[in-house]
Amino acid sequence: MAYIFPIDCTSPRQRVEYCYRAQELLRRLHNKVGRWYKTGLTQTQYNKFPARIKNRLDYVPQITEAQWKWFLRNMYRKLETAITIELLKNRMLLNDSTQWSIDPSDFDTTV
């Protein structure tokens, strides 16, 4: 699966930034679908899902384990892999050897 960038995303730096944002959005989608599997969702919450999800998983209050595994295998892992490949490729183009020191307390975990 090739990752397609927006037409205005041309430089390696822009693509790296786009990949990081895409990773965050994918993580949030994973958490929403996981919540749907573990505790269930309302119709209103389901309506906020992207069309890609709604086209493949009809609304039910709670998805089954088989549907959760299907999401992981057929959507999440494929997108995660494609984003990661593009991220690494574009970071190499930048010759980015930056090492990050991350302090988890800097992040708001209530979002």
C-alpha cells in the first residue's frame, strides 16, 4: 500500500510533519474503534467516524472480537505500515539524526 500525500506536501520536511500527524490521527481512530469493541458506542459517536470505517462496519452498539481483529488486520496495520515507511524514507532524505528526549508528563493524557 503506497501512501499518497496531498498535492501541496512536496518537501521531505512537510512529508515528515504530515506523517507524524497521520500517525496521531490513526492512533486516535484505533482508540475509538477499541472503545467500540470494549464498551460500545452510541449512534452519535459512530456518526463521527470517518466514511472509510462507516462503509465497512455498520453501526451496532458494540462490535465483535472478529470485527475488531478485522479492523486491526485490514485497516490499522496496513495504514500504520504505510505511514511508517514514508516517515522513515523522508527522515532519511532530511539526514535527520535528531534524538528526542521525551517526557511523558508533557502530554495531556485526558484527550
